[in-house]
Amino acid sequence: MKDEDIRDLFAGLGPITIRRMFGGKGIYHEGVIFALEVDGEILLKADRESAPDFAEAGSRQWVYTGKPGRKPTAMPYWSIPDSALDDTEEMSAWARKAYEAGLRTRK
């Protein structure tokens, strides 16, 4: 996915920064990572508080398969709910939820 498309997707959240990482991209707002781009898919950060909301909306949790011989690891990133892909206001709400999860889990 092109950086300009990612910026358009998250325009309702405000300015974002995109950095290459793990063969994908980390997506930041105000210095807080809140999303990843992996294999062309955008994944939003969740935590204990917000993960149930993502699950209820039909999102999939990202499972990192890693190297052969290692167990798959469930990561704290979820697919964007389908209903948000065509609704900028809903997309902004999910982006804000992901950003808030990023703030809560920030070290």
C-alpha cells in the first residue's frame, strides 16, 4: 500500500508518520504506533480493553507465523472492520481506538 493511501485512510485521526519495519510499515500518530502495514494489509493496534470490540466487529487478529519450527504468535494487531473501509467517520473512530490502545501500552 502506498504511503499516500495510508495517510488518506487515517486523515480523520490527524498527521501520521510511516516508518519501514519488519518487512512492512509502522504507522504512528504523535509518536505512538497504532497500526502496521503487513503484506499490503493495514492492521490496527488493540489491547485487553479494545480487543473485544475488534472481535465483535468481525476483525481478525494477526498471527505472526515467523520462522519454520516456531509456534505462531498472536499479535496485538487486528484487521480493520469491513464496515469501516467505506465510512471515513467509522474509520476515524477505529483509528482513534487503536491510537488509545497504543497510548495505554506505551512503555
